[in-house]
Amino acid sequence: MDPELAAQSDAALVVAVGRYDEGALRELYRRHGDAVYGLANRVICDRHIAEEVLQDTFVRLWNSPEKFDSERGTLRTYLLRMTHGRSVDRIRSEQARRNREERYEVDLATTRPSADIEREAWEMIRSSNIRDALEELSTSERDAIVLAYFGGRTYREVAEQLSIPEGTAKSRIRLGLAKLASHLEAAGLGVQT
């Protein structure tokens, strides 16, 4: 905590934020961050989303400090009003997303043609064959492919996790994928378009 900043009023600190003073923003966050987070968490009842609202509130203050008018009220009131609005927006957004997903699931269940069921059956068979093909790969190829394709990691992340050079990770993945493709073609399950 900077004693000089701690001695300044909220209004003076907002003016400093307008001059891109990061220390001033830190001091405002120290003073009001707990109240902003507390309100967001009470409204949303989700710790992670409340943290996002907290961050969003202070980013908005950083980007537009001129919107705060000290003659209309205190900074805390301004921040809490902004927090409440953002929290309500997030609740509405989440509810709208859930409603869309529910409508989609209902539509999908009532309009799913038999071709989709057939495709799902083929995918299950293919999944079983992929598991079998993975077992035929060397451990190093299988580990690299599992991390990249089932773990969602990049070549660099695979290399770091396996403690190997990035080029080696790429080679193992490419070789393993070629073997998997050959196995699927031999089983009559090549890639279908």
C-alpha cells in the first residue's frame, strides 16, 4: 500500500486513473474490491462469475473513469450500481443460454431423423475401433495423441508435459495418427464425408 495514494480521496484517485495511474486503480481496488465482489456474489451466487463481474467493473472504471461524477454520489455507490447492473445482466445472459440449450435439446429430441441415430451408431463403433487402434500404438505415440486430441493440448504443451522436444512431439502425433487412420480403413471405418 502506497501511503501517498492511501491519503488521497476516491475522486482524486479516479482523476489519476484517468491519467493511466495503475497505482491509483490498485488503491481503489483495495478500498472497494471486497464490497464489489460481495455484492456480485450475493446477486449471482456463483463465485467465479462474481470474480468476472469484479474484474469487469474495475476494467470499466479504468477504461472510462470520466463516467464517474463525484457530484452525483460516492465512488462506492457508483461501483456498486455498476456491479449490480453487470450482475443482473450476467444472470439474464445465463438464463437465456440455458433456455436456448433446453429448446435445442427438445427440438433435437423431437425432430431427430433416423439417419442421425444411424450416424451415432457408426460413431460408437468407430470409437470402439479407435480405442483398439490406440492400444496398438507405441506408448510414446499413444501418450502424445491422447494429450493432444483428447486432452486438447498444443504441440508445445505435449512436448513440455512429456519432457521431449516439440519436433519429437509433432512426429509422434503424426506417425500415430497415420497408424490410426490405417487401422480404421482396414476395419472399413475410414473417414466419411
